[in-house]
Amino acid sequence: MANKKNTTPGTISKIQELRKQEISTDTLTKGIFEGNKALLAKAITLLESTNPVHFEKANAVIEKCLTQPNSSIRLGITGVPGVGKSSFIEALGTLLTSKGKKVAVLAVDPTSSLSKGSILGDKTRMQSLSKDPNAFIRPSPSGSSLGGVAQKTRESIILCEAAGYDVILVETVGVGQSEIAVHSMVDFFLLLKLSGAGDELQGIKRGIMEMADAIAINKADGDNLQRAQLAATEFSRALHLYPPKANGWTPKVLKCSATEHKGIQEIWDMIVDFVVQNQKNGHFIKNRQLQNRNWFFQTVDEQIKQFFHQKESFNKAQKKMLKAIDENKISPFYAAKLLLEDITKEL
């Protein structure tokens, strides 16, 4: 009660003013290098901002973070909703922190196309891991990004690596074939499956399975153990139908129980074997270089789009074309061609 009496309106306004103050790039970078979770979180918030000023500042932080040496492993975890991704990540993360490793979880929550809101409840689902001093959990809204992967996830990975995190886990929404987005930013891609769930959507099954470096049958416990064994056999047979991977790795199928912490060590051992093999044959670095090139091309596409949408003349011409499309005077395809021809004449 005494503290409340001593806290004057003037003091409160000073605290609020301090919170609003912009943190310098040097302070953010220094904090990240020192493993300061609060400043790491602020830097990621800066990345996610659509403010052009924040974009420049975030880019300056990223460039400094790129100079930091790291030997991280980037893991993508995907699977249909309900497969137990959060439980699995908590089990794996807890195992790794018990080994002295620092673990960052970049968990992506689906954004509503109507309300534009997200639940961002991963810290609630991963209660034990969220309290671990060697773990950092950052839930982010997926926004309009392909595959439910937040647009700035790649940059967030760089910041987490600069902060000294050994393993970066990227949890995706698990919405189907568009999960190719997460595959393009990780070293190892793990697909979680359930026994007895069925795979009626063969297109989705093929689209993800051919990218997977391993499949883990989760919830392999109790009465479900026998069904999990049958599922593992079926998926092992299915994987033989796909062409061999360029890196020489043969995808594995393992069983696990995230709730009982069974099979998690075996999965981690397999991931380590994968990394060692790919580092020896040169594919580890080659894959990251290819991902950086793809990152560059995708960013160029995004910035070109932003550049045009910020031009008033473009927006006026676009409205004109939309009106013509609504009145069936022109096809959407030809309208797009004419729009770009007109707007590029100004450049």
C-alpha cells in the first residue's frame, strides 16, 4: 500500500515515457549478444513492425547479428492441428536444455482472415519450457504469409542465433502443402503424424512427406502403441516410393510419446546424425546458401509489391482497372498487364 501512495501521477507518467522511448540499435544488438531475452523480444517486435523507420532500424540490427559466428541447428516441426506439436516441442526443448543447450522456439499462430487476430497461446501450452532460463519462446501471428509461417521468421532466426541459441525450433500452423515455407528456412524438417488418423488428402500427404527428413509418429503410448507401430511400418513403405534426396540422407520413421517423454532422445540422436552427415558432404552449408538466395528473391518480390502499393498513381490506376473488371469490360489477367505497363512508364 505504501508503494501505491508514493507513486505519484508524475512518476507514473515518467515510467510510461521511458517505456515509449526508442531503444538504440547498439543497445539492442549488445543486449542480443549478451542473451538478454527482453531486448531480443523487442528486436523481434521491431522486425514485425510495418513502420518504415522500424524496418531500417531492424535491418541495422540484423546486419550486425549476421557477423556473429554460430553453430546452430534449425529445426522445422510440422503436422496437422492436434498432432501434438507444442507438446513435442516442449518435450524436445526440455531434453535439450537439460543437456546444457539453449533453445529458441519460434511458434507461429494462425491469424484470422476476418478479425486479423491471433491467439498466441504457445507459452500457455509450453508452461515448463517457458519457465526454463535456457529457453526462449516467441509466439508470432502468421499474418498473410504462405504456409502459416510469420513473414519475419527468417530474420528472427538470425537474431536468436546471435543471442547464442544452439537449437532453433520453428513450429508451423500445419495447414497443408504450403508448409513448404518452413522447409525453406530450416536444416531439418520433421513431420509429426498420428496413428489411425488416416491420410485421405493424398495431395497434402505427398506434398509434405516428400520434403520431410523424418516422420515421428506421436502419441505412441498406452493402447495406441500397437497402432503406432503399424503406422510407422506404413509410412516407412511410403517413403521408399519417393526419389532419393540430393544430400544422400534416407528419411527415417520413429515413434514417440511427447507426454511420456519416450522416443524423444532417439529423435534428437537422429537429427544429430543428419547434421553430421550433411556437414561432412557439404550439403549443410550449401542448403543454407540456397535458402539465403531464396530469401533474397522473396524479399525482392515483397518489396516491389510494397513499392507499387505506396504510389498514389498505382492505387488510382488499380481502382480504375477493378471498376472495368467489375463491369466485365476487361479480363483480370489483361487488366494486370495493362496496369503494370502504365505504371512502369513512370519509372
